[in-house]
Amino acid sequence: MPTRPRSGGDIVNDDDLRRMLERVRDGGVDVDDAVARLRAGAEPVERLGFAEIDHDRARRCGFPEVIYGAGKTPEEIAAIAERLWARGDRLLCTRAEPAAYEAVRAVVPDARYEARARVIHARRGDEPVGEGLVAIVAAGTADLPVAEEARLTARLMDARVETYYDVGVAGVHRVLAHASRLRDARALVVVAGMEGALPSVTGGLVDRPVVAVPTSVGYGANFGGLSALLGMLNSCAANVCVVNIDNGFGGGYVAALINRGRDECR
């Protein structure tokens, strides 16, 4: 079976080496970058003092290490991003503020910032059309920051993505109108706050895995997303699994792995 190109650009076998040499020949990768990637296999961990960067993550799990921006200074985020970008072909940082983006852009000029999702991302080369299909379904407009985090994550993992926003159960006809298209997805990420009912409804419409993402959207008795989380965990739809509150990244990541149709993490 042909091997899938490594997302992080690591050189781990003859096929990867051949692809890298072809990219150097064609001008897609410069010599210094190729040397850095060749070294990555022998030096999988890079120590910065405040962080240890796992350059082997892409080989093991199908996607490079992702930066969780909360709690880190802009300078720390930029330093990690610079080293990940030096050895990889894509970059993802979640929970990032504008100050962190400005610091990252100074060392990774290709970086882009999605303010609503609070995501910094970059990729080398043209964005592919994408494979398979991941559907991102959001109950309300207030859930879009989490839904967008899921969308950007799945897209950066080369999934083809379609979004269905503001289709909550208060107007259940809205999600029912998309049922036939939702059945074409290999996996769905369903994002909802309040009582968190949308994943159960969606799960009853499709024969695909539904990754439910509870959000902290709701009034006081929502308890910061706890009511949505418990509702999703108690879903009567057997194809629903649940990630943590506001974890759009986790939902998008799992759905993208399912979409690939094979076990990437071993």
C-alpha cells in the first residue's frame, strides 16, 4: 500500500526522502530547509528551556505538534512556532490572542490569524482541495468561535469541510433540511451550548460518527457548558461521542482522523 506523505515533512523512510529530494530539485524546498528536516529524524525533541518541541509528532500521529496558546506569552508562542515551521509544512496555534499573532508573524510571515476562532495557522504551498468530507454543524451563531476552531483544524488536516451554522433544535426544520447532505460526510462535528440537544438529533439522522462539542454558551443553569456536556454524554444516539467543553480543536482533529479512514496514531 502506498505510504501517505507525512504532514510535518519529516524524513522517515525512502519514499519521504525521495519526495524531499524531488522538491529540492524542483525548487519547492531550499537546501537549508531540507537539511533541517533530515536532522529532524535524528533529533525528534528540541529543547527551548521553557518548552520541549516534539518534532516526531507528525510521524507518530499524522499531524505536527499543535501550540495551545493560553497561558503562554507571545514571545514563547513565537519561539515555538518558529521552530515548528522550520521543520514542518504547516502550523497551528489555538487560543491565541492578537499580540501572539503579531509575534508569530514576525518569524513566520506566512501565518494567518482567524480572530473569531482565535487560531493562528500556516501551510506551505497551495491549499489542497481536500479529501473525504467533514461536516461542521453549529446550533447557534454564539457557538461559531468553537465551530470555527473545529473547521480550521479539520481543514489544516486536509479534510474537505462543509459548514452548517445556526441550525439548532429551536427550529429543528433547519437541520432536517440538510439531512441528505450530512449523510455524505465521513464524520460530523456538532457544536452546541444551552441544553446540548443538537448532537442527539443529528446522530439520529446519519450513519456516521458524530463528534459532539459542548460549548459554554447559555444562561446560568448552563453552568459554563456543564449542562450541554452532560446532555451529550447521555445521548440516546449510539453514534455520538463527546469531547470537552469548548474544545473545537479536539472535535475537528478527531473528525479529520476518522475522515482519513485509517488508524493514523499508533
